[in-house]
Amino acid sequence: QVQLVESGGGLVQTGGSLRLSCAASGSIFRLNNMGWYRQAPGNQREFVAFITSGGTTNYADSVGGRFTISRENAKRTLYLHMNNLKPEDTAVYYCKAVVSSTGYNYWGQGTQVTVSS
């Protein structure tokens, strides 16, 4: 079992920055890719960024150049550094972890990010 707990969300003005964290516990040695997704009201959950165990990253076009995903394996923590935030970034942000052997996905409970104009 894997448990993921996000934190760091909040209210910020346009152009501001936030850092989200996702603390993992449980059988994390089995994790491979980890990522961030978001869901705005009335919308489907969408991909934001992911990072492999080796550090390879990928980003959605809408956040590239503004967001940076990173992981600190010793602390079992995933981060999302968000800069130059825009109102359209407003959403609940979810952390996802993928079990390397099975492809099973674990999700956190989400953290709200609100960007005011």
C-alpha cells in the first residue's frame, strides 16, 4: 500500500508562486513514475507533469516553462514548483504514483490552488 498526502495549496494572486508537496509513505520502493494532475470545476482531471525514478520529466504545454516537478527520494517527497501563476491554473491538484511492477496508480486527496486575477 502507498499513501500520498499533498500540501502547499492556497490562494495566490496572478503572477505569484506556490510550491506543492506530496509526501509518500508505505511501499514506495515500488514506485516508478510520479506525477501531478489537476481538476478544475466542471472539467476532467488533466495531466500537469510527471517525473520518472531516473529524473526524466515531462510537462503539459499549458504549464511548460512555469512549473517544475522534482522529487526527493530520501524524503519520499514529490514537489511541484509553480511560478507565474494564472487564473486558469485554479484547480484541485492531485499527486499520482505508479507502481513499477503492476502499473497500478495511487492518488492523493488533492490540494486546492486558487489564483485570483
